[in-house]
Amino acid sequence: MYYPKFIKKGDTIGICAPSAGVGKKLEEFELSNEVLAAHGYGVKETASVRVNNERSASARKRAKELDELICDPDVDAILCAAGGDFMLEMMPYVDLAHIKENPKWISGMSDPTNLLFTVTTMLDIATFYGTNGAGFTFAKRRPQSTFFSYLEGSLIRQHSYKRYQTFLDIITENKVYHPVEWICKKEEIELKGRLIGGCVECIEKLIGTKFDHTSQFLERYKDDGIIWYFDIFNMSSYNFYLTLLQFENAGWFRYCKGVLIGRVAFPNVEDKKLDYIKAADKVLKKIPHICEMDIGHTDPSMTLINGALIDVRYKKGKGSVSFKLK
């Protein structure tokens, strides 16, 4: 596994929009840039970042703007501006050879899974999952300070948070906070292995495409064991169950030592007898799994490193994660 060079104060973070533009939330995006500047980073945007559209530009143009940042010697790390729905359109035009020649930390969350998952499983380059470019505020001190620590190479152990907001709370500016409780069948457990994952809705669409190098990745790191993580946006509990079966039938759970599952952004449980947790229990069976974790579409959320060795510790509803770069 190749780990890109960590950044330092004074370095430049490039922001592109390989999925949606940030035109609907320009104030948030400008505030986010102020937070980056306050932490000592320069910011360089590509042309389509501020577009108000679910597609920031054509698929070819989005790929070209990503490539501009990849090949720019003055850009030290890359943030995807936002999530969305259409990054998969862009993937055939991504110059993967340039990414391999100029490896940099790439960070995103949700739809950017298409890029992050491919870069890690296909090119063996680690990537960050947890924050998009418009996601920083001065109020979110602990989670974003952790992200900045990771960008600079200080891989502190992250602990479960005390309270969280759902994705619906966030977008409706609801000030309600909920107690954090990770859910596991065992009272106490420790999981170690090589981490890979992302937004489930994105990962399932990569199966069988030319970007699906998952089996090769699993074989390369079978001696470490694999830890999967899944971030669910609005997939129903039935579809989550069927998608887990799809992963199982594709052989993706071989060498699996554990599965980490985040909170669902927009839950849709068709039948309480097969909710998200029961779906995981039914498919994963004896594979240890922890649900309702601080991953993905939740506030606050953890910073995860695709491709790194992870150590997960769980005890009575709480837990922590840490990483080693080997």
C-alpha cells in the first residue's frame, strides 16, 4: 500500500467537483474555505466547483479538472467539493495513470466513493473517507481537527462521540442531538485488519465494471485480513440485505475479520423483522460487525483511511479506531 506524502501548514489543498457543484450552499463553502485558511492551508479551486447543479460539469470536464489538480506540483492534497449522484459517469475519463504517477491524498465522502474505492483497490494508493470540501465549520472542532491531524500525519486514536445529529437534522438545521450507541452482538470486541469500504450505493454499482479490482485487493491483503466499512445513504433495509448478499456471492467477504456499519442517512425499513441491523446479522452471521457507528452521513463522523491497517475496539456501546500505515 502506498501512502501519499502528508501535508503541512502552508501547503495547498486543491478542491474539484467530480460529482455535484456547491452552488446551492456557497455560504457554507466559503466558510469552509475560511476554516482551511485558518488552519494554515492554501486553497485552489477548479472552474466548476461553484456550479449550482447536480453535475458540476460534463463527465469529461470533471475528470479533466481532477487531472489538473493531480498534475499540479503546487497542489499537495485534493478534496472533493461535495457528494451527489453522478460521479460514476466521470470514471471512464479519469486518468488513473496520472494518479499513479502523482499520488496525493484524495478525500471525499458519499458519491466520491467511486473514485476513492477505485484508487485504493486498483492502484494500491490510500485515500481518506470522511469529509468533503464544503464540510468544514468553525463549530466542528473535534472531528475536523482530527481530519487535519490525519492530513498532517498525526494518526491519533479516534473515540466514539457522545452525541450525534442525523443527516436530516443537519439539512433541516434541527438542533436535536441523539446519544451515540454503537451496536454489536458481543459486549466487547477488538477487530484488526486492512480497511476498505465507502458508500454502499456507490460500491454496488462498481461490481463487474472495469473499475472493480476488489478481488485482487482482497488477495493481496488476505494475510492481514479485511475490515469492511459501509456508509448507507438512502438504501432501504431490504435492498441493503440484498446488496450484502450480492457482496457475499461475489466473494467479497472472504478473509473478512469484521464489518463496520454507519448510521443510515434516510432510513427506509420496509419490515421491522428485517431492519438494517437484522439484515447485517442475517448475511454476516459469524463475521463480527458493529452497527450505528460514527461513519459517513452523520455529524460528527470519523476520518477513515482506505487501505490502512485499522484497530477497532468496542465495549458496551462505545469504541475507538486507530490506524497503522504498513
